[in-house]
Amino acid sequence: MAMAKPISIEVWNPSGKYRVVSTKSMPGMRWIRLLTDNDCRLEICTEPKTILSVDDILALIGDRCDGVIGQLTEDWGEVLFSALKRAGGTAFSNMAVGYNNVDVEAANRNGIAVGNTPGVLTETTAELAASLTLAAARRIVEADQFMRAGLYDGWLPHLFVGNLLKGQTVGVIGAGRIGSAYARMMIEGFKMNLIYYDLYQATRLEKFVTAYGEFLKANGEQPVTWKRAATMEDVLREADVISLHPVLDKTTYHLINPERLAIMKKEAILVNASRGPVIDEAALVEHLKANPMFRVGLDVFEDEPYMKPGLADMKNAVVVPHIASASKWTREGMSTLAALNVLGKIKGYPVWGNPNQVEPFLNENATPPPACPSIVNAKQLGLPSAKL
Ligand SMILES: NC(=O)C1=CN([C@@H]2O[C@H](COP(=O)(O)OP(=O)(O)OC[C@H]3O[C@@H](n4cnc5c(N)ncnc54)[C@H](O)[C@@H]3O)[C@@H](O)[C@H]2O)C=CC1
Ligand SMILES: O=C(O)C(=O)CO
């Protein structure tokens, strides 16, 4: 193997007993304080390039490393987990809730705990999906470009006419934390009806829609309704707006393909703030070309940071660079949870019993519970669970 080249770092608490590496600088100071107050020497990579290679990360791990905080852009597989194990490490955390960039089986083989950061980005991500929905429905980006180009010469009945959401049907594929939060926003905010598809029943979401429908009815308004679809195709056929929120795995890869695009309404809006490969993006570009009234709002792309050829030219697409979780509160919370996953494993703390209830770790003014907030392979590694 080629010698890894030296890589630039910033060191905090140089005399700390445990060596923890973060492959990126992350928002906030609390995560740094939590590590350095607990006897960690923290090394933050300051290399200017955005996406670190496996070789870059091998150089960061070096000969001795207790734990690493990494990013969703990195390829965490056998090479890195075995190197971390050889360096004496036991802990890795993604600074993300999604961990499709991590080969969890390779981590299991090497006895490395894998952390993620659920819960803290639910509302922020759902709000961005809602923003993309509105931007697509009301053609906000096209209209903004038109204004800046000096083309506006007065109000016209036909100028940038878009879609009214009220009374239409919102379809959610993957009604987990984020999908359910998005559904609630669209139902409560815009009085849309719901159709959803998930492997599991979203009982709380269903109860919310029923109760809200009753509230509207009692006020003399048209009630909202919900339906759990038996197949994804039912959602695609019926919904006016479809938002994708599943995990990315082999069951959801290219979930939106040419056949499924073909059954969607010609004027539907499709939103993706999950993972790029959930959509066959080349097929989507063709569909956008053939159906100018079909609109799409994308936060994620199949080959990030690139877009498939032709997508950037499509006026019926709104595109943003994977910023769905980018609110200050959320990003600081993600940093904290990732650091506490690594710290907790190094200290031998048990794993928090409910990864959907992470608030106790986020209180700026209190010592966090002695637990790892969220370890996805806790069971496989036989890690003890904290009593709540
Ligand atoms: N764009 C961004 O910045 C962000 C993207 N994400 C992505 O969103 C995903 C979801 O996050 P959470 O809601 O917190 O996770 P979650 O685990 O609460 O929800 C995922 C849902 O997808 C469902 N699902 C799994 N396979 C499915 C299938 N084949 N068909 C339909 N549904 C299926 C699951 O049953 C679950 O309800 C993450 O895994 C991540 O990839 C998350 C945060 C920010
Ligand atoms: O958390 C994730 O999975 C993201 O995509 C970034 O927040």
C-alpha cells in the first residue's frame, strides 16, 4: 500500500488520554468541550478538500486511535474499520442519521460500535422538504430568476401560475421520523389529505390526521383524511405531491424508476430529501423533459456532488446541495450526539434505550446522561442497554 501522505489537523487537549479524531470541523463548541473535559485528545482534520478518501482517513487514524467521528461522504468499510481496530479503536459515529455509507457488517467483524444522530434533525429536514414542495408548487426559483433578469413588466393573469396544495393529496413514502413530521406539516399547514406507504403502520400519524380532521369538521371545514397504501404504486397514482423519506438500502435503490414515473400524475410534484439513489436520476431527467408540468424538488443526488446530465437545465426542477439538516440547532445537536456516541463507547457506557428520545443529551446546561445516544449495531455487538 502507498504511504499515506500527512494530513493537516488541529489539536485540542493534547495531553488527553484517549485519542479521538473528527474527519471534519463541526458546528458548535459543546461537542469539543464534552470530549476535552472527559480526557480526550481531539484531533480535527483541517484539510481543505471536501470529501476525504479512504487513504486520507487511514492517515488520520494512524497507529493509535480510540474513536472517530466521520461524515456521510466517506466510505466506511472493512479497510477503515480494520485499521481502526488495529489502532486500538472501538468507536465510530457518523455525523448523520443515515448510515448507508457505512458497512455495518464490517464494523461488527472488527468489534467497532457505529453511532448515528437520529431525532435531532427530524423537524429541520422535514421543513426543507416542505420548502422544496412549496418552491416547486409555486415556481419560486423560476420566478426569482425572472425578476432578477429584469423580465417583469407588470402583473398578468397567466404569470407563473402553479398548484394549490389545499385539498390535494400528499403522498409520503417512508413514514418514519422525518416522513411523519413532513406529513404533519403539509396536513396541518395546507390541509392536504394523506396517503402513505411504509413497511410499518404509522399509528401516531394516523391518529393525528383523524383528530385534525375531526377538528376541521367541528369548525365547519372540509376534514382531512388519511390512507395507508397497500403498495407504493397506489401512492404514486393517487398523490399530487410525493415526498420520499425512506432509508437507502437495496429495497429502496431506484425506487423511483421509469415505470413508476410513468404512473404518476402528469402535474405531480416529487420531492427527495432522503438519498439520491432512491431515484433513477437519469430517468427523472427524461421524465422532466417529456412532462413540463411535472415538478421536482431535490436535496440529494445520485452521484453527489454531481447532477446527472441535463438536470441543471430543467426549469421544472428545484435543486439544493444536500442542506436538509442545515439549521444551526440541528447541526450543533448532530455534532453533540456524534461526539457522545464515541465518548460513551470509549468510556464503556451503556447504549441509550430509545434513540427517538435524545433530548436529555442536548441540554446545554446539564451534564448529558452517561450513555451512548444511538449505536446502530448495539445488539450485534452485545452492548448493554441503559435503563431510562
Ligand atoms: N437530506 C438530508 O440532509 C437528510 C436525509 N436523511 C435521510 O432520511 C432517512 C430517514 O430518516 P429518519 O426519518 O430519521 O429515519 P426512520 O428510520 O425514522 O424512517 C425511515 C422509514 O423508512 C421506512 N422504510 C424502510 N424501507 C422502506 C421501503 N422499502 N419502502 C418504504 N418505506 C421504507 C422505514 O420503515 C422507516 O419508517 C435517513 O436514513 C437519511 O438517509 C436524514 C436526514 C437529513
Ligand atoms: O443525517 C443525514 O442522514 C443527512 O443526510 C445529513 O443530515
